[in-house]
Amino acid sequence: MEQSEIKLFEGQNIRYVWDEEKEQYFFSVVDVIQVLTESAVPRRYWSDLKRKLAAEGSELYEKIVQLKLPSTDGKKYLTDVATTEQLLRLIQSVPSKKADPFKLWLAEVGRQSLEQ
């Protein structure tokens, strides 16, 4: 069973899905890009980054899946999501002063899930 929710990083929403069967979090890539880049158009940034990763032959892009996550209008839409491991690799491709604090946040989210 999948359960979608929102976690906060520095006051910004990060949508995610917990997949009980796989025992894994899947985080919204666009939300993470928004936090890391502070871009006004994080979808465009992600679109450009996907093209760059594909051109470089990165396997990371090929492993990104889409799951339905809630949007600001209350409806659920297919959204690119990544596991914690994939996000850590993605963060390396995004120059950001928030990369290290975000990695620590991911570790804390993982620790909390182990305690539950």
C-alpha cells in the first residue's frame, strides 16, 4: 500500500510516497529541485537537467518513475519521484548551498522511518 504525504524542509513542502511493499520513500523530484535551486520554475530546471542527464548517458534518469502525488489544487497527478539513493545522486548534479542540509534532512527522515 502506498501512502502519500508531505514533509517539510526549511518550511517548504516535499511531497513523498511511502511504499510499504518496497519499504522505500519516493520523493517528488520537482519539490527537491525547488528547495535546492530556489528556482521560480523548478519544472523547467528539472526538464533541462533530465535532458542533460540523458545526453550524458546517466542511468539515474532512466530509473526515475512517476507516481500520483497531490497537487496544490487537491487533485493527484503523475509526478517524477526518486528514492533516497537516487536523490543523493541527483543532488550531486545540482549546485546548491542547501545540498548538505538537505542530505542531513533525508538521513533524519530515514531514521524516523526506522523508529516507526
